[in-house]
Amino acid sequence: MKKSVEIFERNWSPIGVFDSGVGGVSVLKALQSALPNESFIYAADSGNAPYGDKSKAFIEARTSAMASFLAGANAKAIVVACNTATVVAVKTLRAHYPIPVIAMEPAIKPATQISRSGVVGVLATARTLESPALANLCRLYGTSVKILLQPCPGLVEQVERGDLETEATHQLLRRYISPLLAGGADTLVLGCTHYVFLLAHIRRIVGPDITIVESSAAVARQLERRLAEIRKLSEGTRRSETKFFTTGPVNQSRAVISELWGESVHVQAIDISDIHIKI
């Protein structure tokens, strides 16, 4: 009986989710929808966003710090809700943490299967597009499909500021999407979690006939599978909760996350002095 009680209590540990900033809230929504009985801790490294134009060493250090913060909060799994952090550092995280570490992967595989024109466009940060992991995806799934890679400097910053519907954002999107459409792409991959919040803007630019894919639902399914495998899905009817943290200005993060989440949320500052790096 005591062992079953211990398992029950352990299953109520939260799931940790982090991103370079607020973009991973798009993933968090998918996770909560798929796993409504789970509790979550979301950590935004907005004080250091974006990761896409930073060095590999910098991204590794920040990824390590954010994962350490979540592990210190007794997370039973960590979701790296950031494509750039994934391609740079997820292997290291998995080597150092015994809990499941679930990562993002640009939805290139399903995009190549969906495309009718045989041309797929990928919108992502420069660091993601330059990574060996992305190159490997293109080799695996691009044998019979042309894959066009488009870096998008500035878009993450627009989302971090909450500037989703401004003319400046529209101009950036048009600049990055137009070459992909001109190249014949009929399917677009959103290779950054921030870009999901620009979906309405993107749809207005590309029209109804272009397919747009992203990875959050696939990440939610993988998380559910991994927790089921290790028997750590939450049990019973205990009320779930979601807590938000940021390394950036709290008031700014609260305003933007509340807008993206769809309701007012409480955001707490991450005390860097309390982060004990485990890598």
C-alpha cells in the first residue's frame, strides 16, 4: 500500500516546459489540451531571448540553466519547447537527467508527405537552420521533395514584445514568405514555437490553399507516451495547475503571456541565484 501511495504522489509532480521566451506557450497549450489532469511549470528565458542569433556555447549554458531550474522544481519530465535549444543542446540534457526530456523537431517529415507541389518551405531561426539536426531531417525526408530554408531574423522579437498584428510584423512575414511561395512551396513548416502566434498573419499572406504545419501536437503525443511508459501519468481527480516564470521583466512577461494564453496569468521571476547548474 505504501508503495502505491508513493507512486500516486510522485505522479502529481509537475511537467516542466521551457523556451527561450514566450513562444513555447503555444506548445504548453497543446500539452494542457492533451493532458488536462497534469500540472505544468512554464519557464520563459525572456531575459536572454532570442536564442536564434546566439552562439552555441551561450545556448548550451542557458538551456542547462533552464532545465536545472525545472529539475529543481521536481519536474517529472522536461519539455524543450524551443527548436533552437533542441538542435543545440537536447542530447546533453538527456545524458544528464534521468527523467524524460521531450524535444521539438521541425515538422519536415509530415510536410514532405503532405506537399502536392513537391516544394516545402521552412521558416525558422538561423541557428536552427544551420544545425546538423536540421540538415539530417532534410537528408532523410527531402530525397523526392525540394526543401527551401528561410531564416527569419526579427520575428521572435516581435512576438516577445506582443507585436502580433503590427505592420512591422506583417512586413517581416511577407519578406520571408514571398521567396518560398515564389519557389513553388505549397506547404510551410513553422520551425519556431514563436511563429505559431503569427499564424493568422501568415494565413492572410499565403491564402487558403497553402498548408501550414507545426509540431506542438506531436510533442504532446510523445510526452503522453513517455509518461505512460514509465507510469507517471497523473491519477485521480486532483486539480491541476499551471505556473509561469520568467527571467525577463515580470510585468512585460505577464502582459505578453496573458495575451498569448488567452487569460490573465500570474508570472513570477526566476531567481538566477537559486539555479544550480547540473551540466
